[in-house]
Amino acid sequence: MIAVADGPPDLGAPADGPEAWTHRAPSYPVWAEARARAEEVRLALDALEQEQAARRHEHDLLASQLAQLAAPRLEEARLVARLEQEAARRAAPSPAPAAAAAPATAGSPLRLLEPAAVHAERSPWRHLPAVALLALLLPALGGVLLEARDRSVAGPDDLDGLGAPLLGVIPHLRARGR
């Protein structure tokens, strides 16, 4: 302990080490323990970061090995799909009997239920009679419908049903010489 008569301690004075502060700061042991614990935690954190870096490196190595192993399998799957398409294209022009359906390929979830049917070519003139009949009937039907909807007056006979008086009629004159 410092005597009161000596005055306040000189904090700017050089210290002889951590032990020189024990007589000046009553909480120095608590502070020293906290500092030691912080140093332990820092060392543990450094060790965990090194372990994490090592595991990341191991993960990257395993991922690259997996990619190297998966690349040939992907290429093999692409080649098998291309060969199946080529075989299907070659087999398409020749019609196969319905009873001989192609067996499922190994590893493929798809199978052929029945072969494709090849249709015989049809004549472009097969619809000619129906088209000719429609070409004759449609204009005739159009004329009948137009005549039925016509409400104009052509002569005095068209006015008989109305019951209105007729004042006069302009006769239809024919040209001379005909």
C-alpha cells in the first residue's frame, strides 16, 4: 500500500515488469487472469482456423477428384444417348412388325411400345369431287339467301299485300328495234 503522505502514484514512471503494478492496482490479479484466458482463447482460435483451412483444402481436393471421376461417366452417358438416337434413326425408315417390339435398352427407363407406322402417300386429287360440289352449291345458296332478304319493290304486285293505295305506275319502256 501507498501511504497517503507520499501523494498519488506516478503512472508514467517506468515499471520493473508486471510485478511492479501489483502494489499499485488492487485488481491486477483479475486482469492478469483475464489476459491469460484471452491468450488461451486466441491460441485455440488460431488452431481452429488452421484446422478449418486444412479441411477446406481437403474438401477442394475431394471435389476435384469427384469431378475427375464424374466427367468420364457423363461423357459415357452422352455417348450412349447419341448411339441410341442414331440406332433409332436408322431403324425408323424400315417398318417393323407390330409383334416384334424393340427390347428396352440396359439402364434406360424408356421402352418402345409399338413401332412407328408408315402411311402410304395419298393423291392430291382425292378431294376434287367434294370441292367441285361445294363450288357449285355455295354460290347458289348465297343467291337464294340474298333474294329472300331483299325487301325492295319491283312492281305493283309487291304492294298488294300492304293494303296501301297505289297512286300511279311508271311503265317499263322497251327500246325500239328489239
